[in-house]
Amino acid sequence: PRACTGARCSGGRPSRPPRQFNPSTQARAAQMVGSQYHAYPIDPRAAPEAHLAAQPLHGWHGDSSSGTRIRAHEVLPAGCTGEDCVTPVKQFQPTNNTRDCRGIECRLPLIIRPKARAKSCAEEGCLAGSEETVSSTASQLPPVHLSDRAAQFMGDFPEFGYPSSELGGAPLGVQLTCDIKPENEVHSEDALVLHLQLAKGQEKLVEALRTQQMVIRDLQQKLVDQQEALLSQQREVLEQQRRMYEQMDVVKAQYALLSDTVKQVSFQSLQGELQSYFESHLAGLQSQARSHLQKSYAGHKMDMDSKVMDVVGEAEFPQPLLGCTSTCGPEEFCDFQRVPPQCQKCTMCPPGFFLISQCSPTADRMCQDRDECLELPNICGERVKCLNSPGFKCLGVPEREAVTGLCGHNYFYNQELQECQACSDCDGDPVTVPCTAICDTVCGHLSESRLSQAWAAHVVLPPPKTSGTNIFPGLQLNILGKETSDLLSNNAGQVTFLQHGLVWLDHNVAIKHSCRNFLQVGMRLNGSQEEEGRDLSGVRIEQPDGKYFQGVSVSSGVEVEPNHVFSLLLKSPNQHCNQSKDLHIYDVITPSLSLLWLSHDTGAVSMTAQMSLLVHYQTSYRPTFRITSVSDPYMISLTHDNRGVRFTESGVVKFVLQQALYSMGHTCIQEGLSLIAYTNQNGTGQETTQAFKIGVNYRDTSITLSGAVSVDSRDALSFEITSPSQCNVRYFGDGTGISMLSLIWIPSAMSSALTATVSRTGLPFGAVRNKPLLFEQISSDTPQVHLARSGEPNTQKNFIFHQKGTANIALNLKLIHSCNIVKLTLQRVGVVGQGEQSGPVAQQVTGYMPEGSEWASIGLRASFQVQNGTAVYVTLDCIRGRVNQITHAGGTNISLLWVAM
């Protein structure tokens, strides 16, 4: 530096000694750190330029992305003019106008920016060559960024141009310290927006809560108003009930006075008849009453005196009245006549009585007998006297006239008491069986007791005891089924019933035998030890040659009691029938015995009748009947000519007719016999079902027909057996059930029936192998079962059930064939998820047609359970042969019976 010139220059020595320039020392320093860091050059004037060239100025004086390097302007020292000034020093010019910051400190906020240093003196009095000016110029140089190691190295060489630390300088340039406090934080724009939205949401939520509170207050106020209105209505109802009870008391008093007056007048007519009876017994009753009263009066007097004495003695110690130990229920009262008093149930007024006073906590309900003779003076007619009772009785009227409906509406005739009684009221419970002319109402839920049930079992021949065993005395067939159930038990090949009710039995059997004349398959029911057994039904099987199997079906309907035993028998009219050699039963895959059990709660009625003997031969025959048993003679009776069965009310009838006969003539074999059932109403007969039977010449045989048909009130069921001309037939009957009519009538509310025949088109012919039969419905549709219609799956094939219950099917088929074996199988399609199995239910087998016969027949009968959606169909199978023709009418039909479960 030059010496200071001017008036203000002082003559003292500079503030610090000048730096000594040592080229060798500076060269060594640059060589050690030049590989990674930029140092100042040897020339002091070139040092700032070298530093600017090595470091780009990011954001100081230009765009940082472009990386443009801006050179600092050359600034002369303040106060220097002329050629005597030193070389100008290059300085950085900050971008701000205030010139208060330098370098990177311009990016800092004002609050933490370091204070500006004192400016250099620019006046003339300043010392131009002093050391203070040089040090201030050197302190304004840009800092050099070095690592700690480089800083430590360069700190050891203060002669490189850095200001010393004792003068306030830093060996590495500017050091910044940031003290950011929470109050210095500034919220971002998104945070402020979110804060505002939360504040607005809180305001809306508060407003919604206030609105809901107002709505709740309104609802509470409305509820209070409704409760007040309800209470007022209840008060009005109670007041009306009180007034009604007062009026009822007045009416009862008036009715009592009136009834007493009328009774006095009405009894005068009976006084003459009853006076002699009363006078004859009055004297004896009075004497007995006096003696009894005297004895009881003496004993009760002593007891009363002692009780009075006890009460008087304990008068000064009053005791509370005795009562029931616990509070009685709503339908109970405290009976003080018992010791100690106990709560008893209130008495219900029986049918035929009316209520006088309601049940109270201290008194029972009081009922008064209704005097039907007084209320209905002509109930028994003008000439018949009426006697009041718990019901009423018409004196001198026979039972036959009473059961025809003399009792009137809501009354039934009690056969045991021989009087008319009022029908029971179910009091809200469902009516299982309605009240009839001779039967009271049956109340209860249908689900509580089972109304119907089906059961099935296999039947086999027992093993022969010896090789020459004959079956003349009768051979019992073994029934193989479930050993026991809630309905029956099976033991030793017999069935023992455990419940009373009505039973319908069906047995399908196919036998090939070489016995002379015929075999007879029958059903027998053995009662208790006091009662003798009886034959229920029987069918004859003729075929002495033993060439082919012949299938027959035997059926019966009967009323059973607990401990009744049912069995199947096989009989021969002579002793020339060996069990081990002459009998062969076809083993079918399905159970051959099935039964349908009906509870008495269904209101079903059973009847059995025997056919009369006809000694003359004729071609057309209408059998006459003689009733052997009937469970309800009011519902079922015979017509005036005994040729038909008449029904009082509408319902469904399940029937079977089995007639024994003897035929003569070759036309009997050729054209056969037909058994037809008719329903007659108002003199008009309508055919319902028909069965065909191959005739024989000079043989004993039988024909059978079973079916189900709906009947209306006053309808009659009759039968006719037709035979061709030049075929003489003799009909007869005996006590073995071979000529028997059995039927069961079921009310329409519990059952339904459907009848159909085979379709005219689509009948199987030729080599038939398990082909289904198509049908045409004859009767009207029922809600419980129908034949699949056009557009439904399995059209004209499936019979579909729509309600859970028990079903019975009877099928008669008339055909022409040359098959060795013909199988008729009833198939069931079960409902998925109901636990019902699909497959064959029943099967029947028959063999070759006899020589000279034009037609053959095969029948099938069975009972089984059905669900909602169960479907059944029939298949035909011909083994070694062909089917030529199946008739669609006149011997081919199917009838279905459904009974509620």
C-alpha cells in the first residue's frame, strides 16, 4: 500500500503490519488443496476473479437454472482519485437497493439477517493507505466453502489473506445461525383453507343438532298428546262397560222374572203327568229329609255354639279374615269353602249355558242353562213335548228321526244321553272337525295331532315246514317291515295296531301256481280275546296250468282299535296244493303291502257291506248290499233298493268292491268281464271308474275294482258287472270276505280326489322298455293335486301334489300284449331338501295272456307320503315280447286320493 496523502492522514503506524508476500508458501498451499477446493491465486487482484469463476452464483444476481456467471463490478476505494489510486478492488453488488446485505445472507429473512457493518469512509480525510481500509476490503471478499479438514489446514496459515479471528473474522467465511421459534411459523394456504372448512362444518353440525333437538321436542309433545287422548278413550270405554254391566244386570233381573212366570205357565201342562210321580216319592223323601236334618242340626248346633263362644272370648283380640295365601291369577278366584282357602280356576260356561256374572277374585263365574223349549216353542213340533235339560229333549221322538237333523243349527244329537246338545265353541282355537248332526265340534291345531299316516312293508312266503305241506287250512304270509312305530308294531309276520282309527289296506301280489281250482288271498283282522276275528277281504287267483304269473290286488277299509292284529292269508279250497312245489311268488323290488291310517279327528266314516247271493245266471248284474258295520249311520246309509250307498254330506269316498262269481261259456274267455262304478244324483248316473277281468270257463273266479271319487250331498254310489252275451255268470257271497264292499268317506275339508285315463296319443307300443304312460285328466282340478298341463315340464306325465299329506293311488290298465312279463311301476320324484327319496313306490307283475282272450288287465294300488311339490308317474315294461294296444277308456283309469297330514 501506498502512503496516505491528504489532510486527514495521520502519521501513526498502521493498525496491523502488512502481510508478507511469500511466493513459495502460497504455492505449497495451493498445491495441497487445489485438487478438491479453489484457493485464491497468487496475485491479490486475481483472487476474486478466480473465486467467481469457480463458483456459480445461485440466485444472487440472476437465474439459478441458467447457471449464468455474473462478474462483480470494479469499484475504486472511496476517496481515491487520479492515477495515484490503488488498483480497483472487485466487489459483489447485491441485488437489493438498500445494499444492506451481501452474498447468501440476502436470502435470509430480515429478522435473522446480521447487522450491516460500518461503511468505509469516502471523505477526503480518510486514510487512503491505512491498514483498516485494506482489512475492510479483504473482509468483503466472498467466502470459500471448505471442509473441516481444509479449514483446519488453512487456519494454520493466517498469511493467506483471511482476517484473523481476534478481529471478528471467521476462517471459513460467513457462519449463519438460524433460531426459528414457533411464533415465527407461517401457516400454508392449504392449512388455512382446511381450517376454514372445519370451522364451517362445525357450524353446520351445530345447526343440524339444534334442528334435530327441535324435532325431538315436537315428537315428544305429540306423544304426550296421544297418550292423553288414549287415556281419555280408555276412560270412556270403562265407563261404557260399566253402563253395559248395569244394563245387563237389569236385563237379567227382567229375564229371571219372565222365565219364572213362563215356567209356571208351561209346567202346568206337565203337572198332571209328573204329579203322580212326585207324590209317590215325596213322602219318602220328606221323612228322610226330616231325619237327616234333625241329626245334622244337633251336630251343627254344638259346633256353632262352640264357635260362637270362641269368637266371643276372643272379641277383644280381633283376628284378620282368612284368605288365600297367594294372589290369584286373572282367570282364578279364591275359594273360601276350602280349608284353607285356595285359588281355583274360573268355570267356563258349557255349551247351552249363558253367562250371568263374570269371575271375580272372590267369586266364581255364574252360568245359567238356556231354556231352548222356552226360547223356541216349536223346536220339537206342535204335538211333541220338549223337556229342558243341559240341552233339550223331545219326548217320544225315536233316534232315527233325531239323527236326521231335528236338533237344528248349532246342536247335535248325543246318542248316549239321547238328547240334543249345543255344539262346543272352540274359543279362538281352529276347528279340526266341524259340528254335525250327531257329532260335536272337534277343536285343536292340526299340527298337534297327525291326521293321516302311510306305512309299507314287504310280504314273503314263510319257509315250508316239510316238503309236503299243504295250504288247505290257510298259510300266513310273513310281513317284513319296521318292527315298531308310534302307529303299529310288526312281530312274527303280523301287524298289531297301537292307535285307534280307520285303516285302508292294499296288497299287490303276483303268483304262479299249479294248485287245482284256485287260490284265495285274503286279509284278516283279529280282535281282542273276547272278540272273534273276521275276514276283511279276498281275491281268487285261477290258473291251474302254472304257465305264467298272474298279478292281483286285494284291498279293504276297516276301523281298528289298539291291540287289533292284522294278517295276510293264502288259502286253497282243497288239499292238493303243495307249498314247496306248487307256489311261486314273484319278488318285486318295492313293498307289496301298504296302508293308509286316518285319525278320527278327520271325521272319516267307514262301512263294510256284504253282497247278497244270486242263484240265477245272468249277463248284467247290479249287486245288492247288506251292511255289516258302519261307524256313523247318519253319514252313510243304503238306498231304498239296497243297490247303492248314499252319503249325507259332500266328501271323498275311497272304495273297493270284490265279487266272487262262476262263469260258463267260451265268450267269457274271449271278451271278459267288466266292473263299473257309478255316482248317481237325482236319478242320473255317471261312470267314474271301470276294471276289466279275463273270464274263465267252468271256473270259480272273482273280479275287483278300487278307486276314489268325490261325492256331493245326497249322492249315491252303485256298481254294475257286465258280461258278454252267451256268457252265463252266477254271483254268490260267503263269510270269507270274497264278496265284500268296503269304503271310507272323508270330508271335503280334509281330502280331494282326481281321476284320469290314458292319453289317446303317445301310448307306448312295440318293444316297450320302461316307458312312461301319458294321461288325460277327467275330473276337475283340485288345489292339492293336478296333472301337468301343456307348457309345464313332463306334460301329461307327472301328477304333481301341492300340499303335504298322504296319497293313495289305484290304477287299472287294459291292454293287448305278447310279453312274457309285464311290469307296471309307480315312480316318485321327491322334493330336494325335504328328505324324500325318489324311485319306485309300488310295482305289479303279470304274465302271458291266456289262449283265446282278446284283452288282458293289470292293476296297481299303493299308499305313500307326499310333500309340497312331489310328483308321481307310471312306467310300463315289457320283457320278451311287445305291447300291441292300450285302450284309453273302458278299463283303463287312475284315481288319486289326497288326505291332509
